[in-house]
Amino acid sequence: MGLFSRGGQTGRERRAMQDHLRELDDMRRNNLGDLGQMTVEMASEGRFDRSRLSQQAAEVAKIDREADLIARGLEEGLTLQELEDLARGDGATSG
């Protein structure tokens, strides 16, 4: 913890969250690209596998939820432990 820290997010935690947010953005772009490619391939074959499409779309939504949580942590200055608690549903919502 830094000399002037008040028990909140450390610089190291903030950098880790920023790095993870960039990784999630890359993952989201890749997954959206895969979803688009899968859709085009299915369209060219004239048949759609709704289950595969739903599964891929659900993966993108999962990444979005995690990115939203990390962005909230950065915005509110939350610690990694507080983010973990929120992800598990243990944390109180602020608003």
C-alpha cells in the first residue's frame, strides 16, 4: 500500500485492472469476429446452428459483463477483493 493510500485501490491493482480490461477488449473483438465468421459460413451453407450461435453470443456477453465490472472497479477505485466480492454477489451495490 502506498504512503498516501487510504486503504483503497493501489496503483498496482489499478494497472492490473487496466491491463485486464485491454485483454478483455481483445477477447471481445476476437469472439465477435468468430461469431461473424460463423454466421457468414452458416448463411453460405443455408442452415443455421442456433445452439452454436447462442453459445458464441453468450461468450461475448460474459466478456462484456466482466469488462463492465472491471470498468466499475476502475471508476469507483475498488480493490481487487471488492471486485471479487461483487462478482460473487457478496458486495453491496453503490449507486
